[in-house]
Amino acid sequence: MDDSAASPVPAASGTAAASAGAPDPAPQANVVGAPQPAGVDAESREPAAGDEVVVGPESAAVGSVSDSASASAAAPPAVTPNPTPTAATAPAPTSHHGLKSHEHPASPAALRVPHIVAPSSYLRFNKATSAMSAQTSGAAAAGASAVAAAATPADGHHSHPPSPLDRDQQQGIRAIRDFLKVRTSYDVLPLSFRLIVLDTGLLIKKSLNILTQNSIVSAPLWDSDTSRFAGILTATDYINVIQYYYQFPDEISKLDQFRLSSLRDIEKAIGAIPIETVSVHPSQPLYEACRRMLKTRARRIPLVDVDDETGRETVLSVITQYRILKFIAVNNEQNTVMLKKCVRDINLGTYTNLATARMDSTVLDAIHLMVEHNISCIPIVDADNKVLNAFEAVDVIPCIKGGAYEELDGSIGEALCKRPDESPGIYTCGEGDRLDSIFDTVRKSRVHRLIVVDDDNRLRGVISLSDILKYVLLEGEEDAGPHA
């Protein structure tokens, strides 16, 4: 199991607010079928507002989940979520440099593919702009070399003074780190959000229905026997269940009776390495929460408070890498605009040993690749290595809804057709695009990764949110290695 800035308010039902300090312990939510913890907001493809909900093992359906929303009396947060244009209603997005994103030609008629496979490409340079950028970068590099040559002492030892571009980059990074050190983890929370917690006694099959019916891809777990936070349910857990099913086919009849408490046993049976269950206190500096996420390779981390008198834990919310980077982008635009070095120059992303698949590859093939490479996204390419789309771990969830494990033998193209209409698609960039442009895209859109392509849309690499967060926090630090 994978594991705003105003005066604080308790994370009560339907309430979430930004704070500059530690929040008071939240009151307990109304429990359905189990002793109840405080609610936690679940990671969703789109921001949602609502009440705290705790779903227990006896909950027959998600119909008991309340969708009513209530307003908080707290001051408005520093971060205001920007709605993401949907592929169905929005026009083709315009790039940061005025170049409209492209749509790829349809695949053969025999293969079902999504109607829009690449609706978003904010960062692509046109060739004229790229040439101008290259000339500018070349001139800057030549100027820096001339300065370095002039500063070379007679003994031949080079002092290598930083160029203006390097100085701005370092200044921007330091300012962002200083910002993260004075803001608390609680500050990241939006004004209101849906709160859903799943009890570990819930059937895995029912948990799957709850996620799909509420359009969420993860949820915190609560152990009602110990009254403690028990981890976070994510798409990786369902992938582990699938691996178990194919390694032990005789156990298929028992899968419907597996409960969330069995996930650790499934991990052990298939030899999966359990992800460390970590949490942070809401009043802890956001910088420390980010460092802990990088150290444990967690993509999300819960905010857990503990009552000093009773020792009872209260889960206030879950913060994700996307929320943190969005928080930085919205509140630090004066600093992110200083990050003008391109992704090639700062070695941002992964460019070797890339796992890829085709539209006619099976979903099971993609799952095996994710497990083998320990990744959560597989770029989908054609015979010329041109990017068509990307298959994510969360795309597995609709494929096994209702226990339909036989659909895993279907094609990736068919699986992508199960995505909701409002799915944003993929975002691409080039190796010459700058980090400030990436932060600008994060500020405007819900981005979870960037596929790096060349001018002919051929795959070059993948930039994850972890890569961006690691660069912002650890670039230039001597102890960056252990956190890689």
C-alpha cells in the first residue's frame, strides 16, 4: 500500500482551510459500518468539494456516501484551483509559444482508440523559436566562457564563475526552498474537498466500486480495530491483486472475498516490496514533508494529527506531489520565472531504458512493464516511435471494475476508451523547453507528468513530478544522493 494561508480551522465535516500553523484536532466523522476515524480527502482527477465520509466493511453501496458540500468560514486560501479544460469541450490548447497542440491521425479501423489521444502540448517550441532559443543559449554560453577565460588565474586553475543564467536559477531555487520552509503542510490544502476514508475491513471489490463511482484514484485506509491510520489505497494495490491472480490462478474464486486488510499478505505472496507507510503532522514545514516523500518514494503523504490526551490519530488530509508543485507555481511565480534553464541542461527526467507499448498491446503487458520497471506510466508509441498516448496505473481500475479480470487481455486502445470524457490526456514538451514554462503549465493545468518528444513527436523521455520536486529540493545539495 502506497502509502492557502489563513488562520487554522478544524478539518470538520465539509470543511478544509489553509493555515499558517497547526490545526486543532478534527472532530470525528459519521461512520458507516465501522468505528470512525477523521475523514481524509482522496486524490481525484478533478478537485471536488464535499463532506467527510468513512466507508466501512458493511456498507452495501456507495449510495450512502454524502455529496453535500458546506462552505468554510475561513479566509480564502492563497491557492485557488484553476479548472482544467476538458478534451470534450475545450478547443485545442495553445502552447506557451503560441503553437497549437496537434492531434494524431487515427489508427487502423480494426483497433478502437480514444477520440483524442494527445489534446495537450503546452510547451512545444516551433522551429523558428527553437533556433532563436539555441542561438540565445549559444551566445550566453559563449559569453560565460569568455568570462571564465578572463578569470583564469596564471597558475591555470579555473574558478568557473557562474553565468547570469546560473545565478538566476540558483536564486530562484533558494527562494522556493525558503518558501517551503516557512509554510506548513496544512497550508497546501484547498478551501474545500471531498473526504473519503476506507475501513480495512471493506471488501477489495467494494473499494474498487467506491473509487470508480466517486471518480477518485486513491483513498486513505483506517484500521478500526486499532483506531489508527493504516496506509493509502492506490492503483498499485490493484495491480498487486492482478499479479496475485495470475501467479495463483486457483485462488480466483477467493478474490471477491479478499478485504483491504489482506493487501499486505498479497504483497508478501507475490514478492512485492511494501511501500513504507509514512505520514507527517499538519504543522510540520512543507519542506520536511517534501523531503520525506522523496526519501520514501511516495507520491502522496497523509497529514495525521495525534490527540495528546487519548493518543487517537486523526487523518486531516492527503497532500500529493501535484498539489505541492501547484502550490509552488501559484504562490512563487516571481521565483519560478527565474528558472530559465532548459530540461536538457539540468538533466531533468529519464531518457534511457524507457518502457513503451503499442495501442494493440494488452493491458496485462502494460501492467507487467510497470511492475518490472517500478513505474506508473507507459508511453504508447507507433511503429515510428511517435507518441500516441500514455497508459497510467489508474487506467487499470476501470478494466477490473466488477471483477472483470478477463478484460486485462484486451488492448490498451480499448482500455483508454474507458477514460472519462474530462480526462486531460497527455502533456508533452521538448528537451529545449525551460523549467519556468513547465511550472507555468502546472499552474494552469492538472499535469501528472510530461512526455518529452522531438520536433517529429518521437519519444525522447519522460519527466515525472518526482523529477521536478527532486530538482527543486535537492539540486546542488551534497546529500542529494540518498534521496534519489
